[in-house]
Amino acid sequence: MKKIMVCIKRVVDYNVRVRVKPDGSGVALEGVKMSVNPFDEIALEEALRIKERGAGIEVLAVSIGVADTQQQLRTALAMGADRAILVQTEAAVEPLTAARTFLAVAKKENPDLIFLGKQAIDDDANQTGQMLAALWERPQATYASKVEIGEGNASVTREVDAGLETIEVDLPAVITVDLRLNEPRYVKLPDIMKAKKKPLDVTNFEALGVSAATLLKTVKTDPPAQRQKGVIVKDVNELVDALKKKGLL
């Protein structure tokens, strides 16, 4: 194995309380802390661990988004990625467009393995990895909780409804990762300083021959309903009465 490509997405930090715009047209992003999608951070950590166990493996981080997405790519470089590519655009990127973009980059870079998070925490679409594998016409393994690299193949333990399932896929392949795969490393200040000198290339859809068509239309964004206040009861009888009044018993 010579190269691993990791696809990352810029999202609102998971510690931030998301606010909906007053007109319901979307989520308010002004002044909001943005971070690497947590699932993608796990994907990057796994790529780095494979690199550390092997020899001569290059880890390439790729993202799509506005110019400020370079901040998240610099975080990836600080974690240990060797290079980064930003496909810069102001347009909203749908899963199919993202898959086509990553495919175009993959055709140029020829990675032996592509890692992604199983989903992004902003839209929870869980589609890009599967679409990318289909377009690339390569095997896929989703929801990975364990990855072992062999000679020309990968053994992947998947988290499924019935428990755990282990499959083997030939390389090159696409693997999407789940939360229990690993715990991403803490980025230290010296690594952040070193990351500033690592190459970060910026390109666009036109240079990759990708069309950013809009196939989905968001009609309205609503905040979640407010939770009702809880009720404190003195004993079991009072609890049963309260449940009966709500029609729950």
C-alpha cells in the first residue's frame, strides 16, 4: 500500500448548540465554531495508524467547501496527514456531488484505500461513501469498527443491527467508519506549527470536470420541538396516576 485518501467535511462543532435562521432558510453559521466531522476524524486517525504500522504510506486529506475549510484541512495535516487538497466552492454540496468530486480526485491520485466517516453530523445523509464506491466500481465496507490490512485486501468488522459482521474486500476499496473504531489523537502545538509548511493545494469543480448540479431543495428548516418540563412525584402511586392522566397506562 502506497497511498490512503481520507475525505473530510467541515461541520458545525458538535459542542455547539445549533440555531436555525429566523426565516427558516437554514442553520445560522455566522460566528459559529466549525470543526472536522467527528466520523471523518476517526477515519483520518485510522489512516494514520495504518501509516505508522507500514512503511512509505502517504496519507492525503481531501475536502470540499468554502475557503475557510482550509482550517479543517490544516487540522488534518497537524494530526499527521502528508498532503491536503481543497476543492473550493461556495455552493451547497450534495452527497452525489461530493462522491463525484472525490472520484475525480481519486482518479488523479490513485489511492489504494479511501476512508470516510459513515456520515456527517450536519445532514446525517450516510450516502457519500456508498455512492463513491459505486461510481469508482470498487468494493465497499461500511460502519467499520475494526480494520486490518492484508496483502491486497482488507478485513473489516462492521457494526450491523444483529451485532458484528466481518467481511474481506479487495483493494482499492472504500471504507466508512463508525465511532468505536478508535479515539483520535490530540493535536499538539508543535504539530500545528509543522502543518503550516505541509502542502495544501486548492482546486475547483471545473478543474476536476465535475458539475455541481442541485438535485435537492430544502423547503424549510425547523428547530426541534421544545421538551416539556418534567414532573417530580412523591411515590409510585403518584407516578402511576400521572401516567394514567397522560394516557400512557
